[in-house]
Amino acid sequence: MVLAVLVGLLAALLAGVAGAKDVIQFCKCTCGQNSTILELTPYALSHLPHASEPIDVDTLLPNVCMNCTRALCGIAEPDLCDGAAVGDEIMPLCFQRDSLQDELIVCGFLLLVVGLLAWTAVRSHVKPVAERLWNRYGYAGVAQNGAD
Ligand SMILES: *[C@@H]1O[C@H](CO)[C@@H](O)[C@H](O)[C@H]1NC(C)=O
Ligand SMILES: *[C@@H]1O[C@H](CO)[C@@H](O)[C@H](O)[C@H]1NC(C)=O
């Protein structure tokens, strides 16, 4: 019964999270040994710490991975190739990741459910034992104390 409710809740929550899932694209710029990761969101791109010039986020393409280019890397991290071997050049790589927040919510909920199930299982095993012990020793102890 409890199990069925929990499983139902879990399914509903996972469905909700999956529906609202926010996938963030990242651009990894590599030059020799150096690399940096840019979050391809308008906010992150307009708050780059080392940008050599402001990035016009209004020109980002709908498929923002298409903007993960050598040019973007060069603006975002002008010193990326400092100290790199001659001939090393910027290699952009676009990848995506689910937003951390969604993952935390799902993980947190899964932990909660597992914890509750574990607690239920443990309790149903521990309770009879505890009651037996209590019946055998607990009352006797209390009775003795009362008699003293
Ligand atoms: C994104 O890519 C398009 C097409 O290449 C370009 O016109 C635009 O300036 C780029 N935007 C940024 C912010 O790099
Ligand atoms: C790249 O690496 C060189 C040394 O290999 C370093 O001097 C330089 O500051 C690095 N640039 C960035 C942006 O990390």
C-alpha cells in the first residue's frame, strides 16, 4: 500500500521533471594543454570574465551549438593559446548536459524514497524483535524498579 503510493509519486515526479527538463549546451574550447568551458546561455555569455569584446547574445542561433566556434572561443578566452605549442589552434566542441538542478531534485527524491522504503523494511523487522525484547526484559525491569 505505502509502496504503491510511493511508486506512483515517484513516477509522477519523474514525468514532471522529464517534461520540464532544461538542457543546457556548453562549448568546450581547447588549445594545446589549455581548455575552458563556456555555458551557451545568454546570461553566461554576457558575463564572461575574460571576454575581449562583448558578445552580442541577440545573434545566437536557435541551435546554439552552431555558435560554438573558434571565433567565439577566441573572444571568450583571448589567452587560451598563450604558451601553447606553435601550430596549436583552438578546437571548439559543443556538448550538452541536463541542468544540475533537475539532477539534484531527482537524486534527492530517489534518496528519500529509498530511505523511506529501507526504513519501512527495517522497522517491520526490528519492531517485533524490539517488542519481544521489551516484553521479556522491559516490563520485568520496570516492575523490579517499581518494587524496589
Ligand atoms: C552565432 O552564429 C551566427 C551564424 O554564424 C553569427 O551570425 C552570430 O554572430 C553568432 N553569434 C555569436 C554571439 O557568436
Ligand atoms: C594557457 O597555458 C599557459 C601555460 O601552458 C598559461 O601561461 C596561460 O595563462 C594559459 N591560458 C589560459 C587562458 O589558461
